[in-house]
Amino acid sequence: MTIDPAPYEPVIGLEVHAQLSTRSKIFCGCSATYGAQPNSQTCPICLGLPGALPVLNRQAVEYAMRLILALCGKVRSRSIFARKNYFYPDLPKGYQISQFDLPLGVGGAIDFATDGEKVSVRLIRVHLEEDAGKSLHPEAGNDGEVTSVDMNRCGVPLMEIVSHPDIRSPRQASHYLQKLHQILQYIAVCTGNMEEGAFRCDANVSVRPAGTPGLGTRTELKNMNSFRAVERALNYEIERQTTMLRQGGSVVQETMLWDEKAQSAHPMRSKEESSDYRYFPEPDLLPLRISEQWIQAVEKSLPEMPKARAARIEKQYGIPAYDAAVLTESRALADYFEATVSAHPDAKRVSNWIMTEVLRVLKDKGIPIDKFPVMPPALAEMLTMIDDGAISGKMAKDVFDQMVLTGRSAKEIVSSGGLTQISDEPMLNAMVETVLRDNRGQVATYKSGNARVLAFFVGQVMKLTQGKANPQRVSDLLKAQLDKSL
Ligand SMILES: [Zn+2]
């Protein structure tokens, strides 16, 4: 066996299926809600009964337009639906209504950074289609010996987002998906819930000698259920293809199923070509025509995108770019930050609290920011209490934890729990005197030039106040007393 030392590079393209969060399905009025009793959300149209005719859901079209425009793609004024013919038990019609020749959206790009390098991945197309039903196999948690089928998902609206093979590493692939996932949620067209299958990804991957222009034979990877799984599956497949080519073999074009438990992929079927599906224009639906006014209205309705919002927040509030990027990771978090700053204008302090304490709680509890029990005005009120000296920074952490736990305001917690910081000067001075009187030996040590004893005195006063004094204040008062009696 000869060893080929030439390095190989991967060429990756991604196909994402994002479920549109419309209330009803794409071609009928059935509910598209996830998790209902199996087969309870069906009708003659989504079951494909003879004579039933599809009617396009306007909201689904508009949601897809939102994404296309958010990614700077072009919405076609005329697109057509097509039948993709294949047999599967959860596809009662024997075909799926999709788009082929003339998809709704073309072009656009997704920009992100990987390890400091800017990456721009171009999009080939964004099109609309209906989902198929769901087969529940015995090994997938179904208790019987048979495979059953749930038709609730038949006709749920999907958007397929197809990238050019511009991705050069599994890490880039993961970042691309995270960016797309973020944008879908910003524009509120998809829940992004991967466990419920609302955001699914297939990856096409091939390898070639690094720096050469040609494309190797690709395989398609399916069944990755997290960003990490996509990265691992791609690493596995790139390694497999590279080893095979190095050993003089050749890659077979096929579809591979990723097995997360085994951390390996196995062939599912030979990869089909589009001609295998015998696409033809859907005779039951007219071409979809979209006016320039509609496109402009949708464009106007788009919210500020993450990149633009991060840039504005950085500039407007004078916080570091890093903070702005973290705070704009989700639209809800950015809203939370801006609402808090509007009530407590020290933006850097607000940012610090959100990035450390708030995000820590969200992570511990596994909840999104919109389920966070402390509302922006309540957080702002607590920060103002620190400014006013009503509570110390150290006490604030305890108060904050109680706010999260009980949903009560900082003021309520402090007044009912006796957490108010002692800022009464005569009272503190009296305590300082007591401590100095009771520790004459240490006072002598201080006077002999050992200033480190000061920390001991501060500790004693804090003990007397049960931690309710401001340590800096105590230290100042101690110094004043000690220096006076020098
Ligand atoms: Zn239906």
C-alpha cells in the first residue's frame, strides 16, 4: 500500500428543513400544533383522499418571504409548486407537494465567523413544501411490535434552505446552522425546536485534494439531531472518505444515517437523483404570484437583524463588542437588556449582571429568557439599590437569588428579611470602637506598622453586623479611628 501524503479538504453543503410556525397546515385548515393525539389533526386534504384540493396558506408564504428577505435573497414574483413522487407509508398521496424548477427564493447568504475568520455561505434556494407524516417504529419508543403511523404532520409547512457547497469544515457547518437557527427565531417564523423536529439538517459532503477545484463524489448524511451531532457526523464521514481515497478506493454516492449512540454512520440507500422523483408541476395549484408591494411590505416588517442590532447596541450604550454579541444572541435577550437599561442607564453594569448572574440562572434552570422570573424593571430596581447603598454588591447576589426563587422585588425581600445594609454612620462607628477596644493587642500591632491587621478588624465589624455593612465604608471608618489615636 502506498501512502498518499497529500492533504484532503472537505466540501460541505447543507439542506435545512425548518418548520414554519403557522397555526394551520400549508394546504388545509388542520391545526399544525405539535404533540397532539396521533391522527387527531387530519382532513381529506392532508390525508390525500380522492377529490380533495389543496389551498395555499398565505401565512406560510409570508413566513418564507421573511427569511428570504432577511438573508438578502430574491423573492421570485412567480414560483410554481411541483409534485415529488415517491412511496412511503407516511405519505398517503404518494407524492409530496414541493417546489422544484421555480422556487420561491433564490440567492442570499449566511455570514458568520469561525475562529476569527469571516465566512459567507451562499444560498442556492429557499422553497416551500409540505411535511410527510411520521412513522413510529417499535425501536423508537413505540411499545407494540408493529410500526404505526401518525398523519398529524402531513401537510405541516416546511421551508427548505439549500446552501452552496461553500462550507469547508464541520465547525463552519455548525456555525452556519447556529446562525440560521438564530435568524429564524429573530424573525419569528420557526420555533427552532430540534427535539420536535422543527429544525432538521441534512449534509452533503465530499473530499478533494486540498486546493483543487474539482468536486469528489459526495454522500448525504441524515439523522443528526443537534449542532454537535452535525459536527461529529461530518468529522466521521470526512475521515472515512479520506481514508478510503488514501487507500486507493472510491467513495460511493449514497445516503448515510448517523447513529449518535454508536458515533458512526451507516449506508441507508444509494443516493437518489432528482430525476428519480419524476417531478412535474402540481396541477391542483396555480403558479404563485407575488406582487412587488407584498415584498416591500414584508421587507418593512422585518425586525432589526442580530448583526445590525449588536452594532447599534455597542455604539448606543458604549459597551464592548463582545457584550453586544452575547446580548443579541436572541431577540428576547436583547429586548431584556434594552428594557433594563431604559430603567437603569449604567449599561455596562446591566450588561455585566445579565451576562453573569442572569445567564447563569438561565443555564442552571434550562429556561429561555422569556421564562425568566425577574422582569427588567425589577432588575433595574435592584441595581439602583446597590447604587444608593441600600444593599452591598455581595448582598445583592443573595437578594437576586431570592428574587429568582420567589418572584418578589428586591425592596420587598430586603425590608421583610432584614437584609438592608447598615449605612447609619454613628451605629457603624460604635461598632468600630467596640472592635478596637476588644482587640488591643491587634491595635498595637497595627500601630507598630503592620497595616495588614486592618483586614482582621474589618472582618470583626462585618461579623457584628452579620455582613450587612459596606466593607469599604467600615475600612474607611476603622482607618480614621486608628490614625486618630496614633
Ligand atoms: Zn388537513
